Amino acid sequence: MPFADFLSALKDNPYFGAGFGLVGVGTALALARKGAQFGMIAFRRHYMITLEVASKDKSYQWLLSWITKHARHTQHLSVQTSYLQHESGRVRTQFDFLPSPGNHIIWYKSKWIRVERTREKQMIDLHTGTPWESVTFTALGRNREIFFNILQEARELALKEQEGRTVMYTAMGSEWRQFGFPRRRRPLTSVVLEKGIAEKILDDVKDFIGNPTWYTDRGIPYRRGYLLFGPPGCGKSSFITALAGDLEYSICLMSLSDRSLTDDRLNHLLSVAPQQSIILLEDIDAAFISRDMAAENPTVYQGMGRLTFSGLLNALDGVASSEARIVFMTTNHIDRLDPALIRPGRVDLKQYVGYCSHWQLTQMFQRFYPAESAWKGEKFAENALSTCQNISAAQVQGHFMFYKLDPDGAISNVTNIGY
């Protein structure tokens, strides 16, 4: 049978024509589907913009609060419980509703924005034990400014919530995490040190903060170290907390006795400390002692963790140490510290914070009992110093708390301070 006759027979066959038509329709649909996919990819690439923020990023919690404010009509919610303390001292439970994992639509500045919050059930953050999350913003157009505006608003909203408060950070793994809720800022005048000491330290810190170019022009590393030493309970840590509040700085608490702390981790943590923060190393003598004392008594305690003394020195003032940094150290026994730790460059200002003087006692009395006359404060100071010369600020505060509504009782029972 000639090939031409065969093709003619196939053409006249109704079954073959129907099958060929189905194949053609299927092919056309497949091509249309592929075309639609490529078209959607091209549309997203050229006419849509996407921003993904992982939960590890510092702005993630800011964005969750921002989404909560703008996605008020969403019906898929998750709850976040917190406790707020009022001026009266009462604690109130607060419930904040956050958009749950899923898709949410927000109308923002004349644009519809699709927000997708995803949670990975198979992955967790090893530091916090919480599931790994991310949030993705999708908007029409190619202008990135809308995302900059969202991030800026989220940041300002977070700063407004922390206004008038001091944020505490603690080291967790290789990063700093907020420790508890922000604390109400403590007035600098609430910590009464010896006359002129608070002003001296405050002026020095402000001079350092306000003159970065002075250090740069002279090739001096832009960092500053302070050491407050003296008996316990005399106000060293309280003053640092009040100083951070006055400067509107946060505080990064670092424990050198942490067994997991290594030289590399310490150097990294000091390098990535939050901006506008004070790094606080309390009781520095408890972590390391003088090498002379260690040579005299080899069995004496020299540190519990894997952090070495040379690693601490290099982190404070080494080649790889970070700049634009303020470090405060406290100790009750300055004689136990190695001279290399407190030399200039690592500790630029040393200040003794000792037992209360006559002036401090009168100032503390007048602050606790502002309605009383000044001569009562003088009398309290004289009676207190005649009883004991070594009185700490913590002992005086505890005494005033016991007689907080009885100033005369505080004077007449001054012998009870410390008991």
C-alpha cells in the first residue's frame, strides 16, 4: 500500500482524528500552563518585591510588633503573655495577640502587602529552644523604599516601648539576648557617691562618647575602660545602672566565670555588643587573680572556665579587639588583680567607691526624707559615724527602709545599722 494512500486513510479515520485532536489540545494546554508559569516568574521578578526576615535577625521581634499593629483584622492569632508593673507596685498581666503562622494581608501606604509568617517544625534555635521562624513581605512594584519605611517604623515603635527604660542583655551562645523585660531607668541622683565622684565619671564618659574623631586623628583605639573598686555594698553596680539610664544606654552583663566561655567567644561577644551599650564585668577578681599571687600559692583559684588570662587581655586591648566600646569592671579586692589587667589602655580610669562619708550620709537622709530639715541629716550622720566608721550605702538604705515613715526613729536607732 503506497504511503500516500496510508496517510489518506488515516485522515479519513474518525478515531485517529479524535485522538490527534486530544493530543493537540493536551499539548496546547501544557504549553499554556508552562507559559503561565514563566509569565508569573517574569512578573514576580520584574514587578514584585519580596523581603524575608529570619527570627535570628534583630529586627524580627520589631516586625512582629509592627505586624500586630497593622494586621488588626486578621482572624488567625497567637498570644504572647507578659507582666507589667505599675507605679503603685501592682503587677498586671497583659495579653498581646500576634498574627499566627500563615498568610496575612496588610494595607499600608496605598499598597496591599502580603505577609507570610512560617514556622519550621523540624528546626529549632539551639540557644532558645524555640522553633525556627521567618516572615516574608511581598508587595507590588520594584521600589525598596516601602520596606525601609516598614523597618524604620518597626524600630521606632520598639524604641518607643523601651522609652524611659534600661535594656539588659546577657550572652547566649555567640550573641547577646535581651535579659528579662526592660527596667525603669534609675535616676543618677538616686545613687549617692562621695562628692564629685559621680560627676567625674559622667563627664569622662560623655567626653569619650562625644569625641570619636579626637581618637581617630591621633591613632588611638576608640574604646574606654573603667574600674570601680571598694568594699561590697557601696554602690558600684548601682551607679553603673544609673549611669546607663542617664546616657540612655543598655547594659551587657558578662560573666567571666562561665564554663563555656572561651577566648574566641569572648572576643566575638565584645565585637558584636549592641550599639550604645555598656559592657559590665562584675567581680573581676573572682575570675582571675594576680600572677604573682598564683606563683606564691599554686593551688589558689585561677578561674573555672576555659577562658585564659591572656585571652581576656587580648579581648580588652588586643589587635583584634573591637572599638567604640565602653567597659566597666568592678571588684572588691583590687590588690588581687594582675597589674596587666588594670594598666592604662585596658583600664583608663580607676575610682575607689568606699564607705559612706559624713556628706554622703546627710545626702542620703535628705533624699529619703525630703520634708525634713537639713540639721536632722547632719545629726543622723554624726550619730552614725560615732557608732561605726565603716558603713556601706546598702546598710544605710536598709536602715532607712526599716524606718521609711519614721525619720526620728532612723536617727534615734542609728546603732541598728547593719543588724
